Amino acid sequence: MNFLNNLDRRWIFLAMALCVGVPILVIGLTGYTFPETPTPLAEAFFDEVDVAGEAKGRRANVLLAFDFDPASAGELNPMAVSLVHQCAQKGHRMYFISLWPVGPQMIMDAVNKVIKVHYPEMVYGEDYVNLGFKAGNEQVIKVMGVDLTTEFRTDVEGTTLSQIPMMSGITNLEDFDLIAEISAGYPGSKEWVLYASTQFNIPLVSGMTGVQAPQLYPYFPNQLKGLLGAIKGAAEYEYLVNQWVRLDKLTGILEQAGLPPGEAGPLAAEFAASPDQVSTWTVSAAASTLSPEAKAALIEAATEPIPGEYLEGQRRMGPQLFAHLLMVFLIILGNVIFFAQRRRGGGS
Amino acid sequence: MQILTRLIPLLITGIAGLVMIVSAFIPYTSEWGKIAGQFFNILAAFAFVLGGGNLLKVHLKKISDQGAGWGYSGVVLVCFLVTLFVGLFKIGTYPNPSYPDVHFSGETQGTGSGFWWAYEYVFKPLTATMFSILAFYVASAAFRAFRAKNFEAILLLGTAFIILLGSVSAGVFLTDWIPNAGPFGDLRLENLRIYIMQVFNTAGTRAIMIGIALGIASTSLKIMLGIDRSFLGSGD
Amino acid sequence: MPRIELRNPLAWILGALFAAFACSTSAPASAPPQPPTELSARDKPWDGGGVIFLEWTASTTPLDQLQGYEVLARELGVTAAELADQTERAADAAAERETESLLEGEGIAPEDADQQARLEVRADPVAVPVEQPEWKSIAIVPAGQTDYEATGLEKDRSYEFAIRAIGADKSLSAPSASSPPVVPEAAWFNLSKLPLLVALVLISAAVLVFVVLARGGMVMKIRTIAGLKAVDEAVGRATEMGRSILYINGIQDMDDLQTVAGVTVLGRVAKTAAEYDAKIEVPTSRSLVMTASRETVHASYFSAGRPDAYNPDLIYYVTDEQFGFVAYVSGMMTREKPAACFYMGSFFAESLILAETGNSVGAIQIAGTANPSQLPFFVAACDYTLIGEEFFAASAYLSGQPDQLGSLKGQDVGKILAGLFILVGVVLATIQAISGSTGLEEAVRFLKDVILGS
């Protein structure tokens, strides 16, 4: 008991290092992730991005504000990547900005991981644009509400906005169908709620660090249509996006092969739930109308492993789980020591 | 000297504060508030030079004194000067495609530039390392601070367990037997976590926020009216 | 998967008949709906500008066949003054062209040609080609709604509006007749902010009244704040141990009131340190904070009668970068092992790193911040923490001046007001939820949207 009472905190550090390090190694080697059950907050986030632009019956203009830095990238990057993933798959037009000086690097990182690798057909200036960082915190949001070109005259590469095709028709915040924001502090989610979503009534979804989330919960679901808190929120959202992307790809292949939408949708959902069924279905009579290429594409889409960058959130939940369990254990241990000492003190 | 060190700063404070208040209510003056804010930004920009000068002075003095750890000051100065040089002269940047012949048209932080390299391979890992230290400190602080000393502390402990377990798949595993759609679905740890955060935590935070807002209003008024002058080095 | 196959000729005929019937019944539904009429647009009075209120008469198409209305707007590129200016310039240019043709063709004197040309232009006024901007969809409102408040418009620009009805099958009606041009002007006072002004006046008046009363001799009591009471103890301990005092003003600039409050407390701590002859070190994250801190500490040493002991080099700038600053301060704490650490200002993720490092070197630690998310970390790792308003009250508490204490009393009036509003709001909303009264619903809406929304 004396050892525990005078426990050197470096033992705690070592235990934490093991609880974080070992799962990272094991997950890295095996690729195993823990199952995620999406909460309504993550589902609302996903749905809002999914339906963006539908109200106006057009391809959505989504403003993506990446207000974070490398320090919080470990917590926020997975949700940023998944957000770009969903927007790209959905075919939304993406307008990236940042109110943090190092935000443009975070944008580049997500663009390089998702668009450049998995959606090379997307054209810069037509499908996505990086408007870079603008100093001035919430003042920038206020001005953007009235006139976007006052704050952003060029994109991050110095090209004037008039030369960028997707900027035509974009004058202020009201020209966007959705604002999706990833925040690590000030300026961040709260400022976007106060000066964009409340003022101009534009749908806003936000992902944030765990420390910020409690302050933003009151804004859900009115001013904030969806909320992702920390790596847990990222993992839930990532799971939803990955499931939907696979389903969307399968549906697309089946529809292209000539199946009516009413039939392709449920079938794709069946395949997404149990990929093993695809190989047996493709050799059945029901698939006789499908070309061999379509069948091969279908099998590949159903069984291909999800790329690592789209699993970062779920992978990080492993270390998170063991770290939390360690915390619970430490708190219990601390109290055992406390009560043992008290009993001893009381006895003497 | 009293005019320069007391009266003028107090006048600037009072007038700028008044302009900010007026611009919030009278639309015609809304631009004045922005201008006052811009003045601060201009001052803050000049302050970078002041900061850089002070940094040089402090660390050069440490090197010259050769006290304990003076070598670190050398590292600071070398890193500072190299980063400044690389950034100011846009070392390694690629020119803007519109002006391929003009070296300075390139973006300072563009991929492949010296500044980008320093950011990507030095700054980013160092910052992430500092941030990740939090994981260790949170554990040691929890071990030391969470003690069931009284009833309130026991409540706090219980809440901490719900939040910690509800935030990971352990929560789902432990209360998976409660049907999510049933009448007791809200008692599942992951749902309980959200409920605690949305209701109890929000209520507590709002109470603190109201106190803070009033404190800010009262302090601002005292500063504007010159009742509290301690930030100018005078309070007695 | 079952499929309906039409192999039988009878089935073909029945199918064709069914299809023809379906087409005949669905034909009216696919016709576009009727446009709404009598669109009026007026500037919202007593606002900050940029808002136009629109009203229209509903489309004659039945409500169940409508999905909603689409509000269209276009900014008129030219204002009246600009239009007059353009017309004048166009007339001048036309007259010039006419003069040239007269000079070339008819060989008359230049003065006469100019006069004749101007007469001809006046007789046949020039139509200025004004480029009409495109209509833009600004909102979609439900079918039952016949008004809309267009926001985010530019204050000094002229706008036209039109409305289109959206059918149940998403077909669009022709646009309604456009509204007359209207300018969303700013009033001299923004009436929507009146409740905020009233609250500001009430709280400010309460603060000022109590300041005056305190100056007049009214005794003001303030409860003991443990964290501030411990300042002397902390400085005394540092003196006894012969170690330094570390003071951090947060990581924000002087435009953050928390930093100002931090500098204020620094003045008191520095004065006590000067009296005890303890060394106080102030690394700052912003150079303006460094300058302000130097002034404050200098004044404190002066008022303590020890101006000679003041060393400006102990108050220095480190870096603006959050974690760079933390790395420096943590390293310094580990090396120099200060006996007392003060964290007073705006802190973010660095709070726990600093406080735990301070704890590990055995320092007595006092923190104060108004960032609620960082309070738990300071509470867990520091000996004393000033929570939110306590931090702002620190200056008054430490100075003990009557007028400063009076301001705290005024703050309490604000708290009572806030409490009353919360109570009224909660009671109203609860009764409304139970009774379902529309009058009370309106009252709750007024409280939420008008009072709180101002």
C-alpha cells in the first residue's frame, strides 16, 4: 500500500503509454476496429450533408471551414477526411476556407488524401476550391455574410476569384446550401453559430474537439443541425460515411447495369450488409442481364477493403477505449488507497 | 508625463469603448466599431517586431551570460533566423502558374517550399507531441484528484464513470442488453452520456457563463470610466 | 425477385387502358401551378439595414397541390443617381457622334454642328443600355406562408423581388410580377436591439449607483475568496524557499478582457512580491502583454518603495504559438522549480500541461480563468481556482477600494435581473406546455426571439 500511496507518476505515464501504444500497434497490424453505433448527433450530421442542395434542387455548394491546427489534427483530421469523402462522393461543390493561420495545411492534407487519390476526376476550380486562411476571426464571418469577395479576393494560389468557374454566382454566405465546420477552439463552431447560422439562417453542421463539445450541445438541433464531438463522433460519422459510400457505389453499378432504381437500392443494401452474398448472386439467374464487367465491378465494390485513411477515426477508438478504461481503473485505485488510508488513520 | 502615461491612454480606452457600444446600436456608426478593431490589428502587427526584438535580446543575453542551458537559446535563435529567412525570401517556392517567371509570385506555404517543409516536418510533429502530453497528464490528475470524500464527490465520480465509459465502445458493450427503442433506452451508457452533457453540464455551464458575462460587463465599465486603472500600472 | 410480365394480349390491352387512364388523371397535376400575385416589398423599419419584408397573395392553385414558394431577388446594378449619371454620359457620347457625322456629311461650322447635334439628341433621348443582373433564388418557404423577411442584403443597394409557386411535382410557376425596387436602408437606431440597450443601461446604472454609494461611505461586504486570500501565502512561501514566482497572463492578447484582468491581478502579486523581496518572472505569449505587464510591475515596485529591485528582463516575450509557449514554460518550470505559480487569464488546451507540471515541481498554484472548458483542469491540478466571475472580481477584492467593491454590488443587481428573467421564462414555458395556450406561446416566443435574440 505504501508503494501505491507514493506512486511515482511516471508509472501512470508508462501505463498510459502502453494503453495507447499497444492498441495502435495491434490495430495497425491486424486492421481490426471496434464496432461503432452511431448516435443521433452523428446521424443528423451525416443526413444534413446528404440532403444539402436538395431543397433548391441543385448541386449543393458546401462551405467547408477547417478551423484547426496540427495540434488538434489527431482528434479532428479523421472527421475532416470523412466530410470531404462524403461531399466528394455526393458530388457537392466544395469551398474550403480557414480562420486559423495553419488551416490551409489542414485543407491540403484532406484534399490530398481524399480528392487527389480517390476522386482524381474532380477538377480544381470547378468541383472544389481552396480559398485559404483569412485573419480577423468572427469579423471575417460577418463580412462574408454580406460580401464574400471583400474578404477573399483570390484563392490560396493567388488566382482571382473571377477566374475560378465555380465562384460565379457566389457572392455571400447565403449562396451556400450548407456550412460544414471543423473546429478546435476560437474562432470556431460558436462563432459560426452566432454569426452565420443564426444571422443568415444557413444550415450549419460542426465537428469539434471533446473539450468544446459540451458548450455547443445547447445549439443542437436548431442552430447546429449536426454535431460531432471528438474522435468518438468522428468514428461514428466515418462508419456512416463508409457504409453509405459502399452502398452508393453498389447501387450505381446495379443501376448502370440496367436494374430499375426500386430494385437496385434494396439489393445493394443487402450486399453492403453481407458482401459474401454478391459472389453467389452474380452466378444466379437473377444476374443474367449483367455483363461480366459489371459483375466484376460489383464483387470488387462489395468486398474491397476500406482504404486506411477512411478508418482512422475508428482505429483511434481502440487506444481511446483502453485509455478510458485505464482512467476508470486509476480512479478506483486512487479511491481504494484513499479509503485504506482513512481506515488506518481512523484505527490509530 | 502623466498626460502621456495616464490621461491619453484613459481617453483612448474610454472613446474606443464608447464607439464600440454606440456602433452596436446605431447602424450608421457600425463601421466605426470595425475601424476601432482595425486600429488594434495594426498595433498588434507592429507588436510582432517588438516581440522579435525582445526574443533576440533575451536569448542573446542568455548566450552571452553562458548560464545554465544557454545552448537552448542558441537553438532558439538559429531556428528563428532560419525560419524568418526561408519565409521572407520564399525559399523553394514554386511560382504562381499565371506568372511562371516571377519567383516571388509563389505561395510562401505552398507544397514543397522551405517554409512548408519546416511546417510539415518540424512544427507539426512538435505541436502534436505537446498536445498529446495531455493524455498522460489527464491520467495522473484523475488519479490524484478524484476522491470520494463526500456525497458531491461521489456524484462527480459516478458521472465521470458514465462519461468515460459512454464515450467508447465499452459503454455499448456494458449496456447492450437494454433495448435502444424501449422505455429504458435512455439508460444505455452512450445515451446517458449525451443526456448528462446536454442537460446537467449545459445548465452548470450557463450559470457560470451568466456570471462571467456580468463580470465582463462590469469590468469593461470600470476600465472605460477609469475606475480601474491597474492595467496601466496604477490602481491606488 | 418477382416481376410482372405482360405476355398475354389481353393484359397488353388492359395495361394500355390503365396507362391512358393514369395519364388522363395525372395531366392536371403535372401542369405548372399558378403564380402568386400582389407582391409587395418594403424596407424593415428601425433595423440595422439589409432587411426587406415581402408579402404576397397566395397562388390560386389549391394548397395540397403546392410544395411551397421560391423567393427570387435581384440586386439592381445601378442606383437612381448612377442611372442619371449614366444617361447624361450616354447623351454626351451620342451628341459627340452626331456632331462628327454632321461635320463630315454636311460641312457646317463646328459650333453649329454641336448645337444641332444636341438638339437632335434631346428630341430623340438615348436609351441607356442597363445590364440587368440575374434573378437569384434566396429562399424556399412552405406553401401556407405568404410573407418572408429577406435578410443579408446590402444597405445602399436597390432590389427587386419576385415569387414562384412550386407545385407538388416540383414544377415551377411563372414568376409573379416583380416588386417595385426597394432599398433596405439602415435606420438611425436599431430597434431590435432595444432590449439589449435596456439591459445595458440597467446594469451600468446599477454599477454606477453602487460606486457612488460606496464613495459616499456605504459599507460594502465581499465574501472571502480563498484563492485570493492565498496570494500572500504563496508569495511568502516563495520568499522563504528562495525560489521564484511564475506568473502567466494567459495566451491571448490585450484585446481579451481576461488578459486585462490577469494584468490587474499581476499588479497586486508584483506589489506583494516587491514587499517580500521575492523574484517574479512573467513570460508572455504576446508582445503587447509583455509591454503592459512591464508597466504594471514597474508601477507595483514603485508603489512598494522598491523601484531599484524592478528588473524588466524578467518580463519577456516567448512566442505567440500556443504549444511553443507551453513547451518553453514547462521546461523552465522543471529547471527552475518556482515555489508559486499563478495562471490568470485566457487559457486553452495548455491549462492542464502547465498546472500538472507546476504540481510535479511542488509549487503552490493559483489559477483564474473565464474559459469554462478549462476550469475542470485547473480545479483538478491547482490548489486554488478563481471561477469565472471571481476572477473578474479579483481586482476589486485585492484593492479593497470602496468604488471597486461597489461595482461588484452592481453586478449582483444584474444577477438578480438574470435570475428573474430565467424564472419568468421557465414558469411561462412550463404553463404554456401544460395548457397549450397560444397567448402564452406568443409570450414565450417574444422572450426567446425578441428579448434574448437582441
